[in-house]
Amino acid sequence: MLLHFQRCQRRAFLDVWGDRDLKDPPSDFQRKLTEERLAHQRSILAEQIRQGAPVHHQPQYPFRDWQAGVKATIELMQQGVERIVRGVLAVERGGGDGEMGRWGDGEMGKEETRGELVTPNSEFRIPNSYLVSYPDLLVKEPGKSIFGDWLYVPIDIHLGKRPKPEYQIVAAYHAYLLGFLQGTLPEKAWLILREKGAYRVELERSLPQMQAILEEYLQTIVQQQEPEVFISRQLCSLCPWLGSCYPIAKSQQHLSLIPGVTPSRYQVLQKLGLTTLESLAQADPSSLEPDLERTVAEQLVRQAKSIWQQEPIAKPHTAFDLARILPTAPIELYFDIEAQPDLNLDYLLGVLVVDRQAQTETFYPLLAEQPADEAAIWQQFLDLVGTDPEVPIFHFSPYEAETIKRLAKLYRTPASQTRALLSRFVDVHQRITSMVTLPIESYSLKAIASWLNFQWRDAEASGAQCICWYDEWLRTSDRSRLDAIARYNEDDCHATYRIKDWLANFLVYDR
Ligand code: SF4
């Protein structure tokens, strides 16, 4: 909850007070991320033991009975075992003054609890409350604690590569609770990160930050202050409350639905009294200065106007050569890739060949049925796009060009051939975002193409879902998964084609 609170206060609030019936079931991709995190932890622990670390102990307690988990963890700490995996830490937090007490000292560690307000979800109790934490690993070190000449330091194992601030705050929180449980605040807390390995959290800096965040969190929960909705595509796409938050944001015409309105820009708009879509659409961009840069202000107002009027608006631009920036040719290729990031694999190179004269559209799904086939599909791709070296190749993100460079390097394609190939690439996403503002909530392929009434054949398909489907194919050899991926990739190519044609027409009239 502390992790979620730092990313979105509303999420942490809903996890306690929200109606669970409104929560979205986890997607295949979310399940996959959870499984990967657990598998990663297991492999790190196994690797440590292989390298000579002492065997770890895990507290045994009934499922969900975290109080029994705390007792079992304390017993292991008293015994002085070297390493405790998935221990449970808790301290009691008094009601009025928020005074902290060691586990078992007060009323709340006992069977009966008094003055509790039981929230609909989980074991959370307020105003008297428990602070509970689940460090991945506790490691014994020399020192003084109530248990003897030893103490424990917390370690969290993350799939991420960076020591994100929110990870450090949670590690400081483990250390904080440990301080109460063992009578000595550990001097260290650690993160184990993917590829980068161990990272020491500076507790001197992180502890005060953590305490401030924790107090804010408790206040939000105790006072039942429901934080405002703020739709952020990156955060909300993996949140189980999106199905309930999005309709609220939509009904409010919330400014977070306007592309470009970040949390910090939102604060500025609030301060300036621009709290509705209409007010922002009608604002004079100069009135947003100096809080926002002129170009940012102009784009925000233009974006709001486009949504308010439900019309595309051309961006101001100098004269341009349409045939150069967005060529139209008798034959055009539309290219889209499906990748498996965990395997560092690009397993589907999909190419839609559009022959405008013959009025045909032919799709080539160059598919690596096994990871080892990537080299073969790369060669097939080079053969296919090499048949006519003049034909433009349209795609919808920088990813395709970056992947070409990766594959060319990996499979030793001559640099001159790669350069010639890349010179034919036209990024439709770059062209549309630099030339026009659309009445949409995001500039993703799906959002733009849907605005143009393009429909994917499979409504549940997405890039993330394809990652899960490919995993499933490798595990089960269920060919329907590969077919679904190829269908989705083909639709992505068609969607890019639709957007490219729309943009070319729009720019012709705009010139
Ligand atoms: S959907 Fe977004 S706004 Fe709603 S709780 Fe989740 S992260 Fe927060």
C-alpha cells in the first residue's frame, strides 16, 4: 500500500475503502508480472545459496493470518537464524497520538482489540492501527538488539533495474518497523536490482521521507479523504481500479484525460483557475505563462480546443514537401513488430504490402515459432523488403527502426544495407504528432485508429496480451495463440495504413 500510495494516492485509498466488486480482475499480463517477480526472487535466493550464503528460514503460519506470521518471524529472530525469507513485521500504532509500541506490549497484539474501525478490505484497522510490512529477506548481522549480539537488516528483491525512490521508501519502512521489533534501528537496508545487483538505501535520507509519506497515507485512510481521480496512462494501465476510475474521469471531463496534462501541469492549471475542459480550450496561452513555457501552453490549449470542438487542428508549421515527409507510392509497405522483452526477442516481423494500382493488400507474418528462428525471419524480412529498394516502409513508433539496428548488428548485416533500409522508414506516429492535434485522449495506435473507426478483430488483443500469448505458445504449442498474435499484428499494420492515408489527405487540404 505504501508503494501504491507513492504512485497514486487514490489507489492506496481504494485498496482500503473501495468496493471490491468494482475492481477489475487481473489481466494475463498482470498475472505474468506477478509470477515473474516471484520467480525472480526465487532465482536470486537460490543463486545466493549456490554462492555459499547460509540456507534461509521461512516463518510458517496459516494463509492470511499475518499476526501468526509476525509471531513466527519473531521466533526465528530470537533463535538467531541467519536469513529469514518472507518474514512479517508489525508494530502497534496507538490511536490519538499515533504513539508506536512494540508488538505484544499493548492491547492490539492480544486476542481482543478495542476501539477498532474495521474497513471493508483486508486486515487494516483504524484509528488504532498496525503497521505491517513484508520484507523479502531479513539477514542477520553482528550488533546489539533485544535478541542478543545480533540484529537484522531488510532486503527487498526487485525485477526493476533502477533503485526507484518508491522502492527505497518501502525498504526504509521495513527498517523502521525492524527498529521497533528488535529494539535497534538497522543502519542499512538493501535493494537487490535486476542486472545492477545490491543497492544500499541511505536510511538517513530515506527514513524522514518515509515517515512523512506514511503520515500522509495514514491521514488519508483515517480521515477517509478520497483522493481525486487522475488518469495517467502509464500508471493506470496496470491498475485494477481503472474500470471504476475511468468512467468517473470521463463523466467529469477530467483534465488528466487531455494528452500533455501531467500531474505538475495539472497543479499549475488548478492554480490558474483552469479547472474545466472548456475553460482551458478558451484560455489565452499567454495567460499560462510564466508557469508554463509558451510552446507547452499553446499545445495544451490547442489540445483542449480540439477535444472541446471534436475536430482535428493542424499545428502551425512552415511549408513542407508532402511527398518527402509522407510519400504516397504505387506500392507501400506497413511494418509492425511483436517482441518478447524477457527473451530479448523480436519474434514477429509483420509486413503488409499495399499495391495501390492492383488494389491488393497482402500480409506477410514472418514468425519465429521458436526463439532460435529469429535469425531466419530477419533474413526473410531482408529478402522481402529488398525486392524493391524504392518502396517506402511505414511504421508507428521508433521501436521498428531501433529493432532494425539491433537485428542488423546481431546478425552482421552490412552497414550500407542497413542504412539504405532505414532511409526508407517513415514513422507515422512522429508525422502525425508533429503535424496535427486530434480530439483524442492518447496518441497510441489504438486510440488514433479507433477515432478513425478502425476496429481490431480481436477486442482483447494488445501488445501486452501478445507477450502472454507467445509465452503460452512456447509452453503449450497451442497454435491458436500464434494465430491470434499474427491477426493482431496484421490489424496493427492495417491501422497504420489507415492513419497514414488519413494524414496524407488531411495535409493535402491543409496546405
Ligand atoms: S486507475 Fe489510475 S487513478 Fe484510479 S486508482 Fe488506479 S492508478 Fe489511481
